[in-house]
Amino acid sequence: MVIFVLGSKIAASSTLPLLETVQLIELAEVFERMDALFTLLLFLGLIIKMVAFFNGP
């Protein structure tokens, strides 16, 4: 999916191609900078996974 949005050259040379794809999203010219929200969701998911791992059986 990332290759279709960014192209093969940019997707291959990018460190975080999914983050660059999220930066291209524009919704009704109001929500343009969604990369901060996406990064927050990634960290929140990481914290949930770590808590589940350490509290698991």
C-alpha cells in the first residue's frame, strides 16, 4: 500500500514510509497534520503491548 501512495523510489529510501503516507492525508482542509495523532496511537499501542507482555502468564 505504501508503494502505491509514495512510489517505489521514495518508499525504498524512506526510514518511516508509513508516517510519510499519513502526512499526506487531508480531510476537509481541517485535519491536515495527522502525523502527531498517528505517532501518539503507535506509542499507545506499544505501551498496551508491553503491559500485556509483562502481566501475562
